[in-house]
Amino acid sequence: MEQPRVGVIIVAGGSGSRMGGALPKQFALVGGEPILARTINAFHKALPTARIVVVLPAEHIAFWKNFSARFEVAKHSIVEGGAERFHSVKNGIEALSDAVDLIAVQDGVRPFATKEMILRAVECATKNGSA
């Protein structure tokens, strides 16, 4: 079976208000690396040819561009999120090329998906239409 062309949308629109920190949790450091960077890098490691789109609130885009430049973060593009998660995912889909066969959507603060988990999900979605 031919490998599908995969696009990845990482939605990182949370405010982190429940955590009570100064920064939203997607920017918190875990092991010296922002959680969002870990999520991006996990998908890049599993799917190195996939286009990765990160969806952020407008007020976090400039911060992320500056902050992420201090770390090793796989190539990704950034789009502005919407009022609700649905709108943010829609904006991410619109930012992907028509040349993708499969779209993976991941929460930006879920950085511990392994390469094997990601590849199993892609395989399942390829076989069944979704996973």
C-alpha cells in the first residue's frame, strides 16, 4: 500500500488558566523544551515529510515565533485559531495543501505520542478512512 501524504494540524489554543501559570501550558518547559515544541518534534520524527501546521490564538503567534527560535523545533507553519476548536481545526485544514491524503489533528499539549503510536494511527486511518 502506498504511503499517504499526511498533513498535521497541531491545535494549541489553550490559555492555561486552570494551571494558574503566567504562560499557557503549551509554552511551559518540560525537560528544558516547550511542550508545544515536543509535540511538533514528535510528529516530525514519525512523519518527516508531513506538512505541520500549528494553530495558535492571534495573541500568541508573535510570542511563539520568538520563543521557539531559542529551541530546536521542526519546520512548521503557523495559522491563527478561531473562536472554538472547530474553527481552529478548520483554519488548519485550510492552511494545508490540497496535496494531502490524510490529516492528523493533535492537541498541542499532548507531547508524548510515540513514533509507533503515530504510525499506527496513520496506518489505521489509511486502511479504515479514520482513526
